[in-house]
Amino acid sequence: FSTWIAAGLVIVVGAVWAIMWNADALLRASSATLGRIGRLAPVVRVAVAYPLAARFRTGAALAMFTLVVFTLVTGTATSGSFIHAFQDTREFGGGFDVRVTTAGSAPVDDMAAALRRRPEIRPGEVTAVGSQSFLPVEARQVGAGRPAEPYPARGLDDAFLRHTTFGLGAIARGYGSAREVWDAVAARPGLARRAGTAARHGCRGSFGFAPLASDFRLSGLVLEDRTFDPVPVEVSDPQTGRRLRLTVIGVLKDTAPLEMAGVSTSQRALAAAFPGRTRPTVHFLVAGPGVDHDDLAARVEGAFLANGAEAESIREVVDEATAASLTFNRLIQGCMGLGLVVGVAALGVISARAVVERRQQIGVLRAIGFRRRMVQAAFLLESSFVALTAIAVGTGLGLLLAENIIRDSRRQPSWENLTLVVPWTNLAVIFAVVYAVALLATLAPALRASRTRPAEVLRYQ
């Protein structure tokens, strides 16, 4: 992924070079394809022959437009694919449908029982409730020789651990699946799993990522290995001085939400180690069949308004999480599309210059039988040659590199299900506008060239 810019520049220049230095084959192919259509044969030969006669000028213009198209296609397809992967509600929600947060000063200790007592929630609408507590602690890896750093600790109750489907990017040796890890955390209070965002990919030795402004890191764990030796970690409460020894046996995928960041263990273990300091403030609900998740979230929020509840469906959470990325992606598409339109409009300047340079040639063509419409068609086809070639080559190369990026990313532990998603509709609209602008920019010079009178041009020849 880090080399795609340099790779794109090289393959675009190589493709344009190949096209410009195989002009004869291109000319023969164009003539063989379009030359059978009556009067179009001489027009096609003239339209293709002149741009290829000025190889450097045409090649430079073609390379510039192709590079913009290539960047547009690669960037939008790649970013759109990652955004699409984040929009998987089952992966992002970990098997839950609604998320409810309450104020720390008014928590709901038993959300499942509280929901059954609320008349706003009908029986069967909520089939399972998993709860989570949060405690800011200081964490350090045992035996690593580094000081403790601020880091969040999360307590997951038994219902959460039973129902969650959050995937793991790396699993400790001795465990065969993510389900085994979650079951082990529920059964053995001293075990924990860690957020995948806390590990940097592809680095051996000491490494880490600092979520929530933390410098906590681990040593000897590489996500690409997918397996690792269990890592002992000690967490301590700065306010009470109490400590808890945990063993990290799993690392969450990068697709997990920020609400799962930190080191997580069972609620029983966290409550026993830090009594009175951990009460559940985040609750995850599993909705019954046919229940509207947004409507359920709204009614739950209203039912627990006194507890400062804020409830959202997982779909709404996902949409909010990806909204900024979608907006940025569309903004990039618009800006690059506008830049491409402005650049292609410069073809009008090239065509106007060609009218002056080829005045005598146009006069000869008119003298041997070219009609006005044939001259106009020749200029429009010249512009089409550059515009359509840039669109076709840039799109093809962009999709090829985007597919390579996606295939490479699929090797990462968190992106096994990543697929290439191409915004065909957006690209089709942009390219249609670009081609229309190219034709409009060339139309005035083409009309001017078609009005050239052979007698005036050849008078002094």
C-alpha cells in the first residue's frame, strides 16, 4: 500500500510510452475497426495520424490526464472498499443490535431485569443483554522493564462474553478460535483480551499504538503471526493502589469499535480486584426477530432518561462512524473530477493551436474532397482519442492496482473479508462529464477549421 503512488507513476508512464511508440499498430487497428464505415475511414486515419505524429506533445497530455484518472480510480476504489468493510454491522456490532450508555453517576446494574420491568419494552423484543464497565487504570507488561502507562480497562459480564461475536486478529497459543478465547475469559477471571489497535503491524520487539493518548505497549507480539505466547500484564488503580494481574490471550481486529479499546476481562474479575470502582455503564442489546432497531433504541432511551441513557442502533453507530470517511471520499472524487474537467478543457487550446499549425494541411484536405463535417469530425475524434484513451487506460490501471492493494490487505488479520468495491455510478458520471467537456472544448476550433477555404490557404503555395 505504501508504494502505490510510486507504482502508479511508473505504470502510467510505461503505458503511455507503450501506446505512443506503437502508433503504427494503433493506427492500423483503428482503421481496420472503423475504416469500414464508409466516409469514416479517411477521417479516422487523419484523426489518429496527427496526434501520433507529435508523439511528445500528445504523450505528455495523455500521461497527465491518465495519471489523474488513475489516481481518482485507485483512491476512490481503495478507500471505498475499506469504508464498505467498516459498514458490516455484524462485524462492527459484535453480534449485538443496540448500544445503550448510561451516566456514571446513575448506572443500571442489571439492565436485563430493568428492561423487563419497563412497560415501554414488550416481552421478546430484547433477547439478550450484555453489559460493560469502564475503569481508567495504569497498565504495564510484566517483565518488560517499562513503567506503567495510563490505559482503559473494561469489565465484560457473562452475558456479553456468551453472546459476543467480535473477531480476533491474533490468538494466544493453546486456543483454536475467538469463541474459545471469549469462553476462557468468562471461565477464568485472570485472562484478558486486548484491543487490536494497541498493536502495530509487521514490527518485532517493542511496539504499540497509543489509543486514548496512551503510551502503553507490548513486546514480542506481531499481529501478522496471528498466534503469540500469552502476555502477562498488570493493571493498577491510581486512586486505590489496588492491582490485578491479567494474561492477554487475544487481540481484537482493527474493525472493532473504539468502545472496545483497552484491556478487557470479566466483570467478576474487575469487580473483585477493584470493589466499588466498576459498575456497568455500557449495555449491548440483542433485538428479537422483526424488531426495528432504531425504534427499540428510541424507546429504551426514553425509558432510562433519568439514568442519562443514550441509545443507538448499531447501524446508526456504523453510519456515524463512516460518515466522515464517506464525505471525504466524495469530496476527493469531486475535487479530482473537477480538476480532470479543467485539465481536459485544455484540449480546446491544443485544438486551437492545431488549427493554426495545420491550416495548409486542412486546405489540402478540403481541396481533395474533405467536406466541412469531415474536418469537424477529424478534430473531435482527435480530442476523443486523448480523452477516451486516458479514461480507459487510467481506469484499467487504477482497478488493477486497487485490486492488488485489497489483495495485500486481505493478508492482514483484520481484513480477511475485504473486497474491492468500485463506485461505478460516480465514476461513470465524472467520466461522462469529462468527455462531454472535451468535445465542447474542441467544438469551436473544429468549426473554425471546417470553414477554411482551400483557395485562400493554397494561394501562395
